Amino acid sequence: MPDLATPLIAWYGDNARDLPWRRPGFGAWGTLVSEFMLQQTPVSRVIPHLESWLARWPTPASLAADSPAEAVRQWANLGYPRRALWLHRAAVEIRDRHGGVVPRDVDALLALTGIGDYTARAVAVFAYGERHPVVDTNTRRVLARAVDGRSQPDPPARRDLDAMSALLPPERTASAVMNAAAMELGATVCTARAPRCDDCPIADRCAWRAAGYPDTGDGRRRQAKYEGSDRQARGVVLRALRDAPAHAVPLADVAADWPDALQRDRAIDSLVADGLAEASGGLLRLPS
């Protein structure tokens, strides 16, 4: 296994972007909120929402004391709004099970609503300095190219954690920096479509480069088109609820101008099934 940590950590020290969650004292709650928001959402869109969210709910207990409807409303246009509902439930669990303090143990984090392998380890590592592998899409791409000599990573798998773990330095602080550095490299240099290999600090150790940059295929799942999709219809319905007085609208008036009435009804039914909306008395409203 090549030593990727030494050059990556040095490169990160000079090239890391100034992001809110990387600043000293940001805290475990801020880290947890940022990780929820960053799932499938670009950094540039997350930052203003994150700042507004933490200004309104600076602790898990403050969010838990408010309603799920307010969490969904505050989520605004970030997309995948179930994350807002899960984050609210996680805040309630943190308040009730952990005295309002975000746990540092990975298993305790995994037991919270909406938290999977990546988010649990990200909080433990970046908020508390624990030593674990943290693997996101960007990290998987770096591993695929530098270690395995492939042009694109496979879908997420448990072996990704083992591969990253093998690259981590033994010391906890250096290990946390290495995790962040691999993610940063994938986000800014070793990108999916236009990697800047001449700027890469590990180019001389990259198996893909040594092999002549072969196209080994791309097994990643493609996201369906948004325009005209059920996801877009769901977003239109939720926006109508967020913008309405008391966050409630007569069912017949919800997204009444949507061109596909069946799709609109399907969107409403799916939002109710997901707990993102409630229907009663002829009204559709955000969850209470």
C-alpha cells in the first residue's frame, strides 16, 4: 500500500478550503447538521442554510423543542426534505437519550435516526478527533484511482472503509486530517469528469496514472432527471405548504396548476407516507 498520507496531509495544510465546519470550535452539533445537509447537496448551497439553521437552533435541544413542521420549513429548497425530518428526530433522541449532547461513539451515533456509516464516522472523527475511516464519494474516487488504478469507483461497499483504514496514520490527529485531505482532493482536484492530475500531490503514487489512465467503466448509479419527475412534484407541493399561512392548504388547491394531476396526487400520497405532510379535514399541512 503506497504512503498517501504524508503528501496528502502536507497538501491539505496549504490548500484546504475555508469551510465553516472546519473552523475551530464549530462543535459536534454543527458538524452533525452540516453532514445531514451535505448529503447529495453542493457545498455552496449548504453554507447559507447551515448558518441560518444554527442561528435558529444552536443546540439539539432547541431543535427538539420546536415542531417537525418548522424543521421542514427551514429546510427550504435544499432538497431531499426527509433529511429535515430525520434531523429533527435525531435531535429529539439526542436530547432524550444523551442529555442534549451529540454522542462521540460511532455505535451511539448509528442508533440515531437518519445516520449511516459515513455520517456517524464523520462526526466522531471531525468533531471529536476519534480515529476511524471516513469515506464519501470523493474519497472513493481517490481510492479507486490512486490505489486500484480504476477511472471511477464502484458503488459504496464495506470494503471502502477497510481500504481507507489501511491508509490512515496511527496518530489520531493525523488520521483525521488524512480523512479530510482525501475528501478535499476528490472534491477539488481528483474530480469525476475533469481531474487535474498535474496539480495532484499524489500523482507520482497514483496507480491509475501509472497505468496510462485507462477507462475502466463507471458502475455508479445515475440520478434520474429532475425536470417533470415525481421529486419535482413533491418539491412543488412542499413549497406550497411552506409558503401558506399556518403551513396548511386545502387539498384541492395544493399545486392545482401542476400539469399531471395523477402525479400531483402521487406526490401528496408519498409525502404523507414519509411523514412530511399530514392530511385531515380537507387540508394538507406540514407535520405537527
